[in-house]
Amino acid sequence: MIVRRTGIPAAIVMNMYYTGLGIARSLGEHGIQVIGLSAHRGVYGNFTRFADVRFSPDSRESPEQLLRFLLELGDEIGEKSVIFPTRDDDVLFLDRFRDDLHSCFIPAVPLGHALAACLDKWETYRAAKRTGVAVPATWKVESYEDLMRVSGEIVFPCVLKPLSAHLWRKADNWDRVGARKAIAVSSLDELEREYLAVAAADPRVLVQEIVGGGDEHLSVVACYMDRSSKPTASFSARKLLQAPEGFGTGCIVETAERPEPSAMAFRLLEHLGFTGIAEVEFKWDTLSRHYKLIEINPRPWDQHRLGAACGVDLIHLAYCDLAGVPKPEMLNRNAPCKWIAEDVLFLAMLRSLWKRDGKLGALRRMARGRKIYAIWSWADPLPSIAWLPRRCFGITVDTVRLMLSTITHRGSRTPSVQQKVVS
């Protein structure tokens, strides 16, 4: 049974996917009233017992309508509430309408200048160079002519990225870029083709060297910076599995001590005048033997519940700081714990089983040990119960597609390859 605390502000959570569900649990466990906003019915997080979920307009598709919705909600609540974003679009919305929302809400986002430097990857690169934080070689491209001008400097393979991640997700842009967060390219011809394709979404991109090493060399530093831009609490983790590989989202992430990137993250965030929650991603370069900065997330992210599991619940800390209530003590227990996106892992296992690629055993080993799940929780089982039938249907569809693609691939072998296989 949840005992609600009275006399303290409510918390508003924008979207109820992995990140939003985790925020609701982190705060609801402490008796804080949580109101979840959801633009989509049937989302698993809508069923959590730790939040009162309201259906609302989406910050990406209907920002003005969402503003009106929030102002009405603020009048209903009657006092200022702390509002948490879960996507870059939410962060941009809260920053854009900061003055309009000021009377009703306390946004959990940094101030505009620091926020802009985090969301614009070129500005992040420049800030890293100024502070001596190692970063991959990067070129800003705003036109095809720019691309040709720097083409002689680029070393392949490299990666093509949006200037800001949210730009590739606007309107039809996600389809135009092939539903990819970043694009690995191995030659100038391929870079030209890919640039001309993504330029239909936005001609402004970054071309960046690929940091040597696999996904297991990715580390994250999670921290809360106080109002003087000093680290109040932090923990670090390493990615064990991303989906898709190379430029995806971590689906198995494990806490791990990372002193060197932590110091680099604090130095960079302090230089930016950053306040609030940040997740800073680095990759160990197996060639140069240095950690190199990948990106800064200026908001809660999918795996933030690892903090609660190891005694550094940054979400609860942020709420208390912004709401003006006593801050909890942070006790980093340094006990290894894994965060697992069980839906993605299950599909990866199913794919490995069907393809017989030998990765199933490795996936099972990665999932061993003390763990928490993105959706499942003994204390809050309804999201998983709501997710299961929908996801099973989705897995069935995905499996059929996988079978068809595998059969097609097998059937499309050239005669020479088929002859070689038989022989």
C-alpha cells in the first residue's frame, strides 16, 4: 500500500515508457504524488500503481495543445509541481515554454545556455575541446559543398549524426533517415549517398570518427549537479549490450566504477554551468587508449533506476532539491547491478535462436547476476501484465518477418555461393 505524503509538491512525468515508468516508481515509492502524462493508450507505463496517468497531447506533435493542457492541470493541482521530461522533445518544450509554465511548474531541466550546448552536438564538441576532454575528431557539415570541402580530412570508417538528435525525429524525418540514430559509413561514395538521403530531413549533420572498440567499451556517468554546478551525487555504469549494435540504446547496462570518465564529466558540466540531472556517455578508444566523449543527455534516461538500486537515486534527489524539501542521503553501495530491457533482450534471444548464430549463450551470461528490469517489478506488476500480450503479438510479427527475411536471404544466394556451400 502506498502512503501519500501531504504538504509536498506533486511530480509530473512526461511519457510513460521506460524512463517515465522508472521516474514514477522512484518517486511513488517515497509517497510522492505522481501524475503521468501519456499521449498513447496501451503503453505499459500507463498501468503503474505509482502514478495517476492522464492522457495528454504530445510535446513533439502538439506543443501548443500540451501547453494549454498543462496550464489547466496546474490550476487543478493548485500548487507548483515538479515536472520531469523523458525525451529531448520534452526538454525543448519545457525550455520553450519556461516562462508560461513558471506559475504552475518547476521544470527539471538545466538553464537555456547549458541545455543548448548539450543538445547541439557541435557545441558539445567545442565545449569538450575547450575543457581538455577527449572527443572524437568531428566535422560540422551544413551543405553538400561543406561535405566536399572536408572530405579530404575524413578518415573512414566514420559516422554520420544529426546536429541535434530531435531534428531527425520531427514529422516524417525519422522515415527519411531510415529510423537510424546514427549512420556508419565506410567510404566517401557511401558518405555522399547517405548525406544526400538525410539532407532531406536536415542538411546540418556531424561527421565523426568512429571510436575503436565494441559496445562493451561504452561507459556512462550519471550525476546530479547542484545550483553551483558542482556534483552532488553520481554513479557510473557500462553498457554490455546495445540494440541495434554500434549506435543503439543500451538494453543491458551494469553499474561499474569509472573514476576517469567521471572526473571528465564533472569538469565539462561545471564548465557549461550545468545544473540538474545529466547522463554523460564515453567510449574507451582501444587504439588511443583514452576515454572519448560521445554525448550528454541533459535529462533522465532509460537506465536511471540503476541509481535507486545502488543507493544513488538521482530522480528522488532532483525532486527534493527542486521541491525544496530535505534531500535524501546518497549512499553508493558499489554493489554491481544490471538494468535489463527485457522486451529487447527476449527478442534478441529469439533472433539468435532462429539464426543459430551462437550468441544465445553470451546473451544469457550477460543477463546473469543482480538485476532490475525496465518493465517488470514485483512491487508494480501491472505494466508487465499489460505489456505481455501486446508484446507477444509484436514478437510474433517480428519473428515472421525474420523468418521471411532469412528464407529470402537463403534463396537469393548466387549459384557460385550455393555451389561452394554444397562442395
